[in-house]
Amino acid sequence: MRFGLALCAVLVCSGENYHWDLPARFPVPRVPADNPMTVAKVELGRYLSYDKRMSVNRKSSCATCHKQELAFTDGHPVAVGTTGEHHTRGAMSLVNVAYSSALTWNTAGITRLEDQALVPMFGEHPIELGLRPGDGFLLSLRSNAKYQGLFERAFPEETDRFTIANVVKAVACFERSIVSARSPYDRYHYERDDSAVSDSAKRGEILFFSQPQSCFRCHGGANFGGGPEFHNTGLSATDATIFQAPTLRNIAVTAPYMHDGSMPTLDAVINHYSAGGHDNPHKDPLIGGFHLTAEQRADLIAFLQSLTDEAVLHDPRFANPW
Amino acid sequence: MSRRLAVFALVCTAIGTAQTLLTVQGDIPSPVTLKAEDLAQMPRETVTVQDQDGAQVKYTGVLLREVLTRAAAPLGKQLRGKALTTYVLAKAKDGYQVLFSLAEVDTTFANESILIADQRDGKALFGYQGPLRLVCPNDKAGARSVRMLETLEIVQLQKK
């Protein structure tokens, strides 16, 4: 009888919906209908994300390039794959990725995290995690006692639970659980706590949303970026590539900046945009340059620093479970 | 505390003092300045719109039409002939500007409920949004919902 009750408790727990602890008026992330958020899938995704079985040579996991303390970036200009191959782009933050319409620097077609996860897992140009179909990855999960329980709770109604489709579903659920909504700016803006940010940050917020700077036109919404539009930022006089405007949440801890990690500081980024970038025929017309006094520049940086959410950087729910 | 007093207190708390929040000027008999207490005593309206993140947000304030009427802009029976070439240039503190025609807000023409809001979800607007902003419920894009609104410039194009 006691065993039966315990079994029931596990089954009930496995289907428990995941709830974000969001402040009032903060938007709720979008979730695809075919992959609802459950506590069990989020937990499985966390184990997978920190597991080096996820790479061909067992040297890397998702967390190798997405470190919690760096807002799930890696601190390097460009990402380095598990075989040492350098990516051409920097590792993007996973914080609030649930709100993003675009999931890569410049690929508009990938709009679901379940699809995006396949790129680092199986992509060959460049190799990131280097997995290949039939290489024994799923077998290594199936033979692991920890994963047997995790997969059973995450996908209790499936007979063949150990599939790539379920792996990416779980990883996507974990990614969607990583929500930053408790920064000092959030307490100021959503909870109306005037003491949460400095007067300098308050002035910087107004600059951010003002016409001459127009930062908000690309980095808009509650997530300060991640929208569906792509832009050429005038980073070079020859590169015609357009890029998404990533979230600015926790931006103070995600240096170096830009898609190629070419700018070491926020000050350097502001220098780039205030100068109007490098002219090229593809540069977004919004990048036309502006003037800031030294005080205004400090205010704008203070505002950006107010977007750092220490809670999400240290929340044990997002930490390595192994 | 009466409703109007409560609104007045809310807005004054946000801006600190009863300073001029909005100036209406241009082709009207004389300029009009409005403080928080003036807006609190005018007819109040609430409109619900969807924000950029898909959330339903309630804005409360005074209809643009009411403010233009108070400034003696040509509305109603006066809005005919040359007066129909009159527009309103809405200017923000940061230099942003958009325009509306008088016919857009007049009850006998488009009758749009464009709002000069001082509250969002019952709280005074602050920071980059306030103390006043426009809300245009029927605009598909948000670009005319001017934040940090300071001035309404009335311009009649056809003078002769």
C-alpha cells in the first residue's frame, strides 16, 4: 500500500505543470502546444544541459558555452566547439530565450528552441557538440540509472522514451524555465520601487527610450531585444549580414559584445553606435549616430547595469545538478 | 477622498509638484497649460490596449478631444471648410513628434478615442513613459502613442 501511494505521488509529480515565479504584469513566456512545460521535463533538460555525454568526445555540454554566472554566455569572443573548432559567432545568452522570436544571430528560419537545439548537437559547420545520429549517445542515456528515472518522469506515457525528439523537448523546457525578471530595473519598473535603481539609471532609462538614441527600437519589449527583425549594425564596411538584436538583460556580465565578440566593454559598444557605425549599403538606417555627454554615457551604462539579475545568475534551479 | 482628488494625488505624487504637464498652443485663441489638477478634474476615460509583449494594459486619462475642446480648437460645428485642414502636432520631451488631424478625434468624423494618459493600470506614469503619453487604441502600430508628451501644437494649413 505504501509503495502504491509512493508510485502515485511520482506519477502525479511527473505531470506537474511548471510555473514561473513572475512579478505581476511581467509577460508569461510562449510555449509550443506540442511541448508543454512540466517540472519533470525541465529537470531532465537541466541534467542534459550540464552533461558532457552531449558531445562526441565527452568534453563539452551545453553549459560549456552557456555558463550560468555569465548569464548563460561563455565570456569568449566566439564560441569554441568540443573539437576545438571556432564558431564565427559568440555564444548567445539563454536568459529569457523563451521570449525571443529569433534564436540565432542571423538565421530567421529557426523559431523553436526544440529545432535550435539540434544545431549545436548535430551541426557540422562548425562542429559544436559534434553528435551524429547512431553514435551511441542515446544508448549512453538509456543505460544510465539516473536518466532512466528522469526520462520516465518526463515522458511517462511513451514506450520508447529515449529519442532525440524527447532530448530536445527537455532541453527546450529547461531553457524556457530560465527567466530573468527580478533585476533592480524590474523592481523599479514593475513594482514601482524607486529605491531599486540609482537616479543615474533612471536618467539612463529615459535616454534609452528617447528619440535621438532610439536604442529601444531594436532592443524593445520587456526583454529588451530578441524580436523578429534583423539588422545590419555597421560593424564593418563590407559585411552585409543582418543580425538579431539580442536581449540586453544581464548585458553587464556578457562581455565581449556584438555577434563576433569584437567589443570588450559596454563603453565600446556605445562608442560604436554613437559614431553611427561603419557606413555600408546594408546598414540599418536607425544606426545614424548620436551625441552623449560624459554624464549621459554614464547614465546609459548605469541603466544597462540595472538589468543585471543576480538571482538568475545564482538560482540553484538553473545550476549544475550533477 | 473623492475619485478626482485620488487621481490628482496619484499624479502629483509621481511628478512631485503641480507643474505644467501639457501646453496646447498654435492656431487657437490663446495657449492653454494643463497641470495634474486640471487633468484630474476633466472627464476621465480608460482604454485597454495590448502592449508590445501581448499583455492587456489599461491606460487612464483625458481624451485628446476634451483637451482640444478646452483649448477652443475648431471641433463640432466649427470643423468645416478651412478648419478641416487643421492638424495637431504632438511633441515629446525627447523631440519625437507625430500628428493627428482634428477630424480624427471629432465626434462627427472618425471619433477616435485617442487618450492623453497619466496612469497605466491604475498607477501614475513615470520614467520614460510619463508623466503623460498618448494612447491610440485603433492604431495597429504604436508609433503615434507618444511617450513623455509635453506639447500639442495646433496648426491650420489653409490660412486664406
